[in-house]
Amino acid sequence: MVLWEMVTREMPFKEYSPMQIGMKIATENLRVLVPTGISPHIHQMIRICMKEEPSKRPKFENIVPILEKMANQ
């Protein structure tokens, strides 16, 4: 979510209250839309970090090297 916020410079789900956000994420699979026109690597990182099943999301220690590699390109 932080990466999405950095890319879009927006507040996610600003039209909902915190309680509504939590309920919609839990019961309706609410997700932010991945913006178009961004780096394909960042796009992919946002997508994999938002997978519905937590076990399919990367662990933080796996994300850091990817971000470091992206920063050095």
C-alpha cells in the first residue's frame, strides 16, 4: 500500500471510513487499482503484494532486495 501511495500521491479509499474500508477489504475483496503508466516492475510489485491469500504475498525480506535492484537500474 505504501508503494501505491508513493506512486499515486493519493489516499487510498478516501471515500470510505476506516471501518468501511476494513469491512470491504474483508468481505468484498476491496483493492486499490494499480495505476497505468508506471514502471512495469513497480506495477508487478504492487500486484503481488495485494494478493488475496497472505501466504502468496512476498515477505518483507524478499521485497527489499527487489526494491534495491530497481533503485540501481
